[in-house]
Amino acid sequence: MKTAVVYFSWSGNTRFAAETIAKKAGADIFEIKAETPYSSDFGKCCDEAKPECQGKLLRPIKSIEGLDLAKYDAVFVGTPNWWGTMAPPVRTWVTQSKDALKGKTVCLFQTHGGGGMQRVGKDFAEVIGDAAKVLPPKAFSGSAIKSSVAALEAFVSERTAK
Ligand SMILES: Cc1cc2nc3c(=O)[nH]c(=O)nc-3n(C[C@H](O)[C@H](O)[C@H](O)COP(=O)(O)O)c2cc1C
């Protein structure tokens, strides 16, 4: 079983989760980047992201160097919870990759600031549709992510168990 981890992260929490998951799963890891980065100021980033998240807009992303989904059986997809849904660059990537994910096992993880899963898993499943086998998503506290290594590893074990 060959696994990839594909993620977007603004302030590093989802990156830490993605790296921990990739290490445990023996997976290749790839980062989604917005074509135009969001402001590094939290308030400005929130203002910029709000209409995109609420309007389910597809913010343009850079193409991910070296990622050929055909090589993988399973893909973990990571996003921060932004305005209750996935970050727009993740929505863009999933939308663009939907056909390439056909027949694969796909599992979402997210980090949040206290809201938990909100609509993230549901919105993700809606974009993917029936193309892939979608496993139950999991939410992790962003502020506690560095002390959540065991929980992240357990998540990988549970989702990859035969
Ligand atoms: C634009 C923006 C919107 C956010 N919206 C939410 C939200 O609706 N619910 C929530 O629990 N956390 C929200 N957060 C907090 C992030 O989900 C949390 O800090 C996450 O761990 C950040 O991941 P990152 O470090 O990978 O960017 C938001 C953060 C940002 C920057």
C-alpha cells in the first residue's frame, strides 16, 4: 500500500500533523500552496479567507512538484479548519484531483482552533463525491498538536488497519 499525505498549512499546525502522519505511515508528503499567499497577519488572513470559505471559492494554487497520484493507493489530506470548512487551497486541490483520486482510499484530517470538525469533513466528502473510498475524517486541536503525536499515530494505525 503506497500512501501520500497532501496538506495545506498557514501557521504550521497542520504541517506538524501531516509530517507526523507521513512518518508513521511511511508516506510521501506534499504541500499545497496558494498561488498568492494569504497575509501573514491573522486578522487580515481571516478577512481574506472569509468570503472564499463562505462562497466555496476555489483559490488558485501552485502545481505540486513531483506529485503523481497514480502512484498511490491511499491519500491523507490535511487542512486547517477555516470558517468551519476546509481552507480554500484544499478545496481547489481536491476539486482538481477528484478524477485522479478515483478508486483510491482517501482520509481527511484537520486541525482547528476550538470548533472541532464543524463542516470540514462533510464538505470534503461532498467535493470528493463517490469517486474515492472516503474514510472517517478526524479533527485535532491545533494548539495541542505538538502533544498529540500518539493520537496522530493512533489515527494512522486505525485508518490503515486491514
Ligand atoms: C482564516 C482562519 C479561519 C479560522 N477559522 C476557524 C474556525 O472556523 N474554527 C476553528 O475551530 N478554528 C478556526 N481557525 C483556527 C485554525 O483552524 C487553527 O489555528 C489551525 O490549527 C491552524 O492550522 P495551521 O497552523 O496548519 O494553519 C481559523 C484560522 C484562520 C487563520
